[in-house]
Amino acid sequence: MKYKIYQDVQAEKLSKLAPPAYQDTFAMMHLSEKEYSLIVFGTSGEVIRSSFVKKALDELSNNGQKLIAVGHNFTQESRDLLKGHSALIVCKDEFPWTDSSFDHINLIIAAKVKGPAHESYRDRNQRNNTMLLEGNASVKEFAELARQYCELIETHQELEVKDFLEISRQLLVQLYINALALPILEWEAAIEEENTETGKHQSLSDSLQRYMANWDYYYEVIDPYQQEEPCSTLLSDDLMDIFKDLESGLSRYGDGVGLTEAVWLWKFSFTNHWGEHLTSALRPLHRLLEGMI
């Protein structure tokens, strides 16, 4: 992972050094110091583990300046290291990864099937999964809802904003209910790693942000069982993260192994990622549609 360290940066110049996706966030920040140190981690969509944060902090000169760390998401261990340096953390995603949980999912994604014994175990799982999925109405219903949602995001500009938000709300509620009904599968076969942030996704995300305009920013707390300050986030980011996870499953959806991969990915990512974004998005959608627009 690449990172850049800047020191002795005047407060008014910070936004120029930050990636474009974070410049609006910097414009909203109250910066009381004259000069800052700034570390910009990775590229769009990356989760920053503590080993990279520690390496960057070790390279940072101890000049007493307030530190700002910028990245898509930081593991809990990374956040603890940065908080130990009283750093301000600027990020796009607050999903509570740990180093170990993020490494685990990467191992699953990058796994390569080797040896006849492992293949036999995979084949046995696949047969069980096929029996479980054959004729499963909940899977077909979920796939159709996922298709409708992805089509909605891709064609958002064809609708008035209020109509888009209303259809989004209805589809998200149905997706949540149907995701609960998806079967839990055992899946040990290789899943090809894919680039989760494509040029198409970035273009679509930028378009959605412009489209949402003043309705995009909202405030939330990450853990409702912890007393913490609310943070600002983007409704368009929630909608795009859901889109990418659903689209990933749709690209695999079919018969046999492809069907198993799709359902496993949808269920796993619902529990660990897009379900969080869905439940976060419903609150501002309800507030907008039942009183503000």
C-alpha cells in the first residue's frame, strides 16, 4: 500500500493535498491549528491495516504538529495507533474491520483450490449447496430485487430525485427482508479476486453525488451501543457500496457453481458490509421522504 506524508502544511492548503473525494470533507472541517502533518493512505476502496499505519508513523518526524490521517477505511488497530498520536481521522467508510477479520476475508477471496482431498471436500459442499438452492424461491426473488436495484442506480438520472429516493427506499426494505431469507452456505472453492473499484463505479459514484446534491450529507453514529460523536457521511456512498456488493453477486449468478458463489457472496457481504450501509441509508431516506422533500 502506498502512502504520502506531508508536514508543515498550512491549514488552508490541506484540501489541495487530499484526494478529490475528500476535499468537500476538509472544507467542512474546523481547523484551529496553523500547520498540520498529513498522511494520505492508499487509493479509493482500500482498508488500511495497522502495519501500514505503524510504518507511516515511524517515518513521521516528531514536530509537534497536529496529525490528520486520510484513507477509505481503517482497521480498529489502525485507529488505535492513530488515536495514540491524537490524530484526526478522515475516512469514507466506517465499517469496523479488524486486522484479522480483513485478512481472513482476503484469504477467502484469494484462496486457490489445490489437491484432490480439498477438491473432494469442495465437490461435496457443492452438491449440498445445489440441493439446497434448487427451486429456492427466496434466491430468485432476491436476485430479481438485486437486478432492479442495480438498474435503478445505473439509470438514476432518468428520474426526479424524490422518485429515485422513494424507489430506493422501497427496494432497500425488500432487499433487507429477502436477504434474511437467503440460505447460509458452506463454500470452500476459490473466488476470483476482482477490482472492487472500477472506472465505471467511480464515474457512477461521482454522478450520484452530483445528483443527490444537498441531500447527500447526513450524520450517524457507527456503534449505537457506544456513546460517541456523530460523524458525517454520504448517502450516495451507502447506495454505491450496496450496488457494488449486489452487482458482484449478479455477475456470478447462474447455475451450479456460479449460483453458489452468488448466494454465498450476497449473504456474507450482507452480514459484514452492505447490510450496514442499507440500515444506515434507511434513516436519512425516511427523514427526507417523510418531511424534508
